Amino acid sequence: SCSSPHCPPHRKMDAAAGAEGDDPAGAAPAQEEQQRSSLLGRRCRVAGNLGTIRWGPGHVAAPPPRQRPAAAEGGEDAPPGPLTVEVVGVEYDDPGVGKHDGTHQGERLFTCPQGFGSFVKAEKVDLGISMQSALATKYFDGLLPQAASKSRVSESVDALGFTDSKGREKAMAVEFVGRYGVEQRQQRLEGFVEIALAETNLETRYPEDVWEGDWCLPNLKSLWLDKTLLHEWADVRAICEKCPCLEWLSLAKLRLQPLIVGSYLPEPRGAPVNVVCSGLVIKPDYCRV
């Protein structure tokens, strides 16, 4: 996970994520099945094209090489390529981007309209990032080095008075470690009136994976989230809760899950267990987008 404000603009799908350590017998297949179920239905981006993961990750037969491998030194034949390749099945949003309808060499692995499906190598699939990562990537990456160069700025607060063991009045300077960074970040957040995160890999409100502590966008009026990877209304609501003065929200070209009238929105994925949900009820014409 990203613990620095210098977060990458996207996260590549790691098929081996969480595989550290020695698993007991039988744990690997269970872990693989759990990973598959966690990826199915997730939004992704492949070479700039939006899509939804419909299958995998899994291994399929590798395509034949386009040309015969060159001979190695000494005249020996080059070693053959891998027999299988790890891929995920993606259904693209736009027609013509894919190559098929979810079949591979005559075997159906998932179903989608013809010309929308494709099998993509796992390392070429970009998954979503959090709200903090999206903000830091676009707006803070160039500002944070400047703040870091000011790390020598004094962070001491007013002198703290106290009485020592002999009854003498004394004072000492108290330093709030990290105070300068917190103040600088919140000042920058307060300065935002418009934010455009369109066409980023924003997917979720959580986790808080860039900075710690409470934060908000108190003066934000307009927010563009078009063509992001958001697909749950719970995350949209949680993002809006950080923008108390929001007047304009654009959600064009998103594949949000349908709402059930009169139902409660669930907690957003990854939300801390101690967060109290406001229990927003969706009603007809409650929100116009």
C-alpha cells in the first residue's frame, strides 16, 4: 500500500498479492478463489479503455509466437516460450475495443456482446485507487516536495508554563511533530473550489492511504468524477460527505450499480468499523445528476 504522498497514478493488478509467507496445505487454492471473487465485477482500465472484470485471473493457453524465436549463441534453438499466460477477462464499455464475446479457443469463459470482450495480461490491468490517492496524484505531487523542503520550519507552539519540584515557575517549548505538514495540507484543501478527477482511476472513498487524520474540502463547489472507476453509490455518498458545500457533481460515463428505491446505502468498501453511517435513504428525485 502507498504510505507516501507520492502515490502512483494507478495500481497494477498483482495476481500474487497477499501470497507472502508459507501457506498451509490447501490454502493456496482457497486464496486464489477468494482473489477471483474479489476481482469479479470490479471496474478497470486497460490502455486507457474502461471496462469491467468478468473472469479471472486465470491461466489460458499462450498464443503462438508471431515469429520463430532466433537461435541462441552456438547455433542452439532458443528455449520455447511459456505454454500458458495469466489473464483476466474484461468486458469493455465501448464496442470494437474487444475482440470476442468471452470465448477463448472455442471455450466460453464469460459472456458479453460480440466485440466487447478481451483477455488481458494481468500486469496490463489498472485497478482503482482511493480518493486520497487520486487527490494526491493530481494536485499534491508537485506541491509536496516544496513542503518537504520546508521541513526545517519550526513547529514549536507557544511556551508551556509549569511549576517544577521546587515550586519555581518555568516554561518550555512544545513541538507538535507533523504540525506544519498537517496545516499546509488542510490549507491547500480549503483552497479548492473546483476539482476535476475525471478520467482518473478513482474507485473508492477508502482507504485513508496517503495521509492520516481528519480532512475535508470545506469550500468545494464543483466536482467532476466523469469516466472514473467508481461503481458503488456508497462511495459517491462518502466522497460527498467530505464536501459539505458541494453544488455541482458530474458522474458522466460511470457504470454505477442500480439503486433500490427505499433501501439504505451500505457502508463503502474499506470503511473503518467505527465510522457511524448516516443511513441515507434513496428516494425518487432525491438527487439529480
